[in-house]
Amino acid sequence: MNVEIPPRIRDTASRLGTGVPYALKVLVGRLADSPDMGRPSGLSGILTVTVDGDLFEDCPTLTIGYIREPNRIEVRYVNPTPSDKPAANAQDQEDQDQSPDSAADAVTEREIADAWQRIIRWLEQHAPESHAAVRVGVSSDAITALEHGLGTRIPVALRALWLLTAGDDGVHGQGWLPGNEALMPLDAVADFYRERMAAQAYEDTVHARHPERDRFTVWKEAWIPVASFGVADRTSGLYLDAATGYLGRWSRYNEEPGEELDTLVTYLEEAADMLEAPALATRDRPGLIGGTLVWGSMLHPAQADHWQPLTMSSRLSPRGVST
């Protein structure tokens, strides 16, 4: 069972006492083995457990609330528990967690999960080779470490996707995203981001005395690379702008980066729509070569004779064998 602790919860834990993060870590281990150990809290969907502070140095008694889903647990609040009122602050903390920003984040996470489940289910049923190349998700800690390493915030939508899948090994160098682009693994994200930021620093140095209008934007701090032209091809791809929430496109062919005017949610939802209703697809045409998903916009001439565009009937055929 995957147990997730959002960054804000870790921050809260560190402020409550030096022993609280360790106590939380111990509890996470227990929850992974016994996800239903909590009791109903009176709040919709929230289970709560109490941690005895006497068992840990510099740690008060804690009331911890979490949500339990089929494949994951997420800690929602950590509160010190007054001795005379064991769980009095649970409702207050949940109210704080359900601030407009928190509620919007929860909606985004759910939308990403729903879109991804539609895509991965389709790949499993119709494109098993592409499905086998999809990497599993990484831990919240790994994403937080990347965030600290880059020195920029990872948007909620991208964090939610990486928890579900964190890269694509591809088939013959092509990924499952529209245009046969590949979701970049976290190490590639870090390497490419640093490389592009170094290129921008060089550009700024060379053109320091030029008017602003003559300067070229190579990269911005808020741009997080998401997908590349191919599994090992970084000539172009998509980034997510943490400042705006919109996707953009980069290219090394001296083209100005462009806005896609898609959020990560709408982008994945459209990909799922095109797979489930190929006759209505407008941005790209999905098809199959054996058990591999191949999009028509970037179809190589050598693949043309083997490519079978999806139709409403062929998409329902099992294991990538079209009718």
C-alpha cells in the first residue's frame, strides 16, 4: 500500500517537534501494512489514529487523519492532541485543509487520476507492448527531492501524474503520448532542466547589453519538462509552466517556445478521448502496429504499410488486434 504525505503535512510535522517526523514515519509503516487501522473521524472519508507522544522524544500525542483508497493512503492532517480533548482539533484542521486552494488541488488530483486510468486501461486492453513500456509511479519523496534539486515548485497536476507513472521506456523509441512523444523519467527531467537553464544563463550573458526585445528565451525557471519527441530524443517536447499551469512546447530548432493552451488535465483527457472515440479525434489519429500504439501525425514512411488507424470497431478488439 502506497502511503503519501503531502509536503504541507511534512512541514507541519517538523514544526510540532523534532520527534514528530519520525513518529509520522513509524505510523506510515504501520498504515502500509494495516491500512484500515484507523477509526471513523466523523468527517467524510477520513479515518483517524492517535500516536502516543510518550513513545517518541520531543513529540506530543498526535491525532492523525488520513484518506483510504483502494491503492493508496494520503495523510490529510497532523494535530497535537490536548490531554483533555483527544480529538478536538480534527474538524478544525480538516476545515483548514479544505480551503479553496486545497479543494482545487484535490479536484486536479482526481482529474489526473481519472484521465490516466482511462489511458492505461486502454493500453492494457489494446496495445500491450506500449502498456508494458510504461513505468510505474514514484514516491512523493522522490518528487519532493526533485523539486528541491531544481529549486522550483512542481505543480499539483504533474505531481499527481508522476505518482501514477514516471516515465515511458517506449517501443522502438516512440512513446504513447500523442505525436508518439514519451513521458520523461525524473532523472531525464532533472538533467534536461539544468542543461536548459545553463543555456539560458549563457544566452543572458552573451546578450546582456542587447535590448530586451532582441533577447531569446531558451528556458524559464518555472518550466518543468514533461515529454520529449522520443524516448532518447530531446530535440523538442512539452513543458509545464508552473507559473501559469499551461503546457508549452520547446524546440532546439531555434523556434520560439509556444503555448499549447492546455493544462495537463485537459491534455490527458483529450488523449483518452481520442483513444476511446478515434472517429472524433482532431489533434492526432491513433492507430496500431501490432500491439503498439502509434499516432498518425508522426508516422514513419516505413511504418505506413503496417499501421492500422483506429475506428470505433477496431478500438474494441482485444489485445491490439483490429477487426
